[in-house]
Amino acid sequence: MSDVATPLGGASFDGLVRVEDLGPVGQITLRGDFSSAPFRDAVTDTAGIDFPAPRCATWTPERSVLWLSPDELLLLLPYDRAAAVTAELSDRLAGEHALVANTSDTRAHLRLRGPAVREVLARLSPADLSPQALPVGELRRTKLAQVAAAFWFRTPEEAQLFCFRSVAVYAFDLLKNAAQPGTETGYF
């Protein structure tokens, strides 16, 4: 068996913030009726995390559940657990109106860390990045320059971002450029 390759190969950059590839991340797309108790129970029992509020993320050090739309969640977990957890969720949701798909190889995940994380992201996204408009734990699906991306703040100085793997190098280069030392504005 070969090693899993990510488009960024573990790349990192230190500037106004540290930008780093998180490596392979297991991802399970879940679609269903959020008002259904069996659906919600299957997600929370399997993930071991509370069901997220609209536009939010819930997480532990190893797993995250992201609210992507009124009927779509993304479960993030260790890459090597994705196939087994997909099968477990599929079994638990048999008979429910639901979709469970292992989408682990579709996206790249990055972590941004540092006091200027909001400033760096604001240079690339049209979203309001103020702490009042985007508090810790709230997920934002948006554009990063010209590509689709999503991110949330895990702490006031740490964000996790994901984009399609086909544009991962472009997104990483954008973030490196936006995080160049000496370009601080002190906006946030």
C-alpha cells in the first residue's frame, strides 16, 4: 500500500501567521434531515461531538463536524478511520433519507496560526472577518481570491481552512503572499 499524498506535501510558511498543510484528513459528507432524531443521533454518537448549530463547527482534537448547508454536514476525522466510519454511519442511517459519502480525497486542509490570522484572511475573502461577524466556531463558506474555500476560527488566533485539492497550491500561495512579513496593517 502506498502512502497518501496531499497536494501540498506537508508545506508550511512562517510570516505574519504560520500557514501549514494539515496532511491527509478523513472527510465524510453527510446529507439528510437535520430534524430527524435518528440522523442527529447517528452523527453525534459516531462523531462523539455535539451537532453543530447553523453555520458553525463543533470539534475535539481529533474530529470536527461542520454545518455546510441546511441539509449537509462534513465530518472530519483521522484519514485512516474514514472508510470504517463511513460504513458505520451508512449502517446506522439505513432506512433514513440520508447520504453518506467518503470524500476524503477531495479537499486540502490548512491551519493558520498567529495574531494576524483575521487580517491575512481578510486580504483574500470578501467575508466580514471581524470577531463580531465571525466569532470562534462559526464556519464561513466564501471565496479565497477566485476559488471556493471555507474556514472557521478554532481559537481567536487559529483558523482551519479547506479548499478543493485541485486549487490547494494556488490557495497556499495566496495565503503565503497575504502573510508576508512587513505588510501588517493592524486592522483587527
